[in-house]
Amino acid sequence: MPDPSEFDPTRLTALARSRDRQKAQVRALSERYADLREHRVDIDKRLRLARAELANHHGRHGFEIEQQVKQLQGQYDALTSQMAEVLAEQDATAAEATEAGQLFRACLSFATENGLMIPPALAAEAQPKTFAPLSAQAGG
Amino acid sequence: MLKNLMKSLTASRSATSESLDALDLIREGIAGKVAEIEQLRRAPLPVQDALSRFDLWADGAATRAIDSLSVDRLIDPSFQAAGLRLPVVTLPGQPVPNAQPAAEALLGLIVLACRPQLRKVVEGQLSDLVHGRETFSDKDRAARIAEAGKELRQALALEELACRHLEDAGVSVSRRADAQPELVLMTDAALTKSAG
């Protein structure tokens, strides 16, 4: 049995904060990815329209549309590249968030098993999960 | 090595990048220590210790072999054609006899009949197997693993100290998922003591 005076259970709060911060970062990256994707869908629509228009126009007007197609294609490629970067960052952050979650749970278990004082804000997480049997739910 | 890392960490209190480098060094040290412990666990026994195990096994194998031959049949007047028989039995429900006990009995008899020769061959084989490798007796191995384990624990404590130092400086660091909860939850004072 370890000496309780050697431990500082409030460190659990810092670990939970770190876990939550990383989870929030994953969510933010996920939203950023969705925004980029939405933007790219919009650019893709405009690019298809411009290409269709280009097929029907020649001369000066055709040149202008051609420039527009090039510009849109550039935007499309840039967005694709950004999406790949965000996705890679999201994967890395998600892995870190998972590790932070695992470490937090391990520390919470250690604190609970050794009778350390759990910070009130984390008391609910320290409670063992109980599930009502299905029959109890069906019986209402 | 750990003392040097600690000095490196202390000396770099004002420089975040150097502290991160120090943390990387500590983590390299931890990985090295874990590998060292694994290597110690797998290191072979000295030939003499292995031969002691052989002797122990050979004693048992020879005894079991003789016991399995039912020597008492030879003095039983009710057996007309008394003789020694290898233990080959067919168990109920099994289509073929179980030859394993008979094979073990034969091996035991070989040990009994020519143990010194077999021991010499085994000794030569073992000497070849451990040639150029560091060997450890059980006692030495336990002592070395305990020593390396102590150093590993110091390095792990140092890693946690480095993480806290960086966090205090406002730098976000990721702890390993398999970090020891006991160290992560320690007070700074107890952690410093654990780090040596």
C-alpha cells in the first residue's frame, strides 16, 4: 500500500484537462476538415460549370473562361492539399487524445484503488459504470 | 547517465527547446533501460547451471523410466512369460495406442545406460550455444534486473519531472499512455526523491 502523503490527486484534474484539450482539438480539426470539404464541393461545382461554359465559347470570352478554370483548378488543388494536412494532423492528435484518455483512466483507477481523495469534479468519472439489465428497462 | 540528464534538464530551465531535447534523451534512456532488462531476462544460463538442470531432469527421467517398466512383474509367480514391457496403452475412445510414455521411458533408459556420454555431448552443445554471449546465474540475473529496474524507475520519475517542468513553462507535452500512474500522481517532492 503506497503512502498517501506522497500523492497529489489534484494532478488528476490536470490530466483530465489535458485529455479534454486534446479531444477539443480533434473536434476543431474535424470541423476544419468539414469546412474545407464543403468549400471544395462548392469550387468543384463552379469548376464544372466553367468547363461546360468553356466548351461553348471561343475567342476573347473563351480566354477569360479558360483563366477562370485555371484559377478554380488551383483553388481546388490547394484545398485538397490543405484537407490532407488537416487529416494527418487530426489522426496524430486523435492518437495523442486516446493516449491521454488511457493514462487518465489508469491514474483514476490507481487513485480509487489506493483510497486517494478524488477531486469533486471527477467524482462521477470515478464511479464504476453500472448498466440496468435489459429486462429492467423492458419492464419499465 | 541519469545524473547527466538531470543536470541537462536543470541547466535548460530557461530554454524550452533544450528541455524538449532533454525529455527526448530521457525517453531514449528509458527505452534503452527497458531493452536492457529484456536482454537480461533472455540472457542464457551458464553452462554449469544448465548442466545442473540437465542432471535434475536426467535423475527424474531415469527414475520414471524404471518405474514405468513394472519390474515387479518379474517376481510375480502368476505371470507365465514375465518380462519388462514398455508402457504402451490404448485409452478408451482413442483409435491408436499412446506411444508417448513409451518414448519417454526409452529416453530415460538411454540416460540411465549412458548418462556420462550424453552429458558430455550436451555440455559441448551448450558451450557452442553460449559462445560469445554473456551468461547469468538465476541469482546474478535477479540482482542485475533489480538494479536495472531501479534505474528505470529513476528515469521514469525524471521523465515525469521533465513533463511537469515543460508544462509549468506553458509547453504542452504528451505523456506516454503506459506512463506509471504512481509516478504521474506523485507530489513534486516525492517525485524528485524517486528520481534520485
